[in-house]
Amino acid sequence: MSAEQDFEGVMGERKKMGNAAKSKAVESIVEALKRQGYCVVSLKYRIAARIDSEDWQQKTPSADMYRRCYSKDQVTVSATIMKHLKSSHHGYDKYRPLDKVKQK
């Protein structure tokens, strides 16, 4: 399941829940995005991106620049979720393949 599908599924269910359940939903989305290596690349547009290529260092030596300029794997997140993700500048500097992401 991709981060977008996970996000959309949880957000659809979130409308039916109380506050405690909503915070659990947000926590699960944040954990899924962190496991997959997503970091915030735009505060204004609430965009999170990840390093989506194993050979990303051939394009640019900076993980931050790769996420902002070259990554094709970007998602739009809510302001609440965005607060819990790392910024791209201080984010992960390794490629995390989606098919090998450890699920809880």
C-alpha cells in the first residue's frame, strides 16, 4: 500500500471518529510516512517527498536537493501531519525502497 492510499483510507475513516481515534489515525499516517522516508519539502504547499532512486547521488550530492528537485514521489499532507515530519534539510539521507519497508 502506498503512502497516498494509506493516507486516503485513514482520512476517509477519520471523519467518523472521535478525537482520540483521530489522533491515533494521525499517528499511524505519520509513522507510515516516516518509515518510507518522507520529509517536508514545502511548508506553503504542504508537500512531503522521499528519495525515490537508489542512484540519487549521481544527480546531486545533497539529499535535500534531490527530494526538492528530482523526486517523483511526492505527497500532499495535512498541516497536522506535516508538523510531525522532519524537514528535508534535516531528513533522511538514504534511499528506502517501498517494497522493503518494514511494516508493523
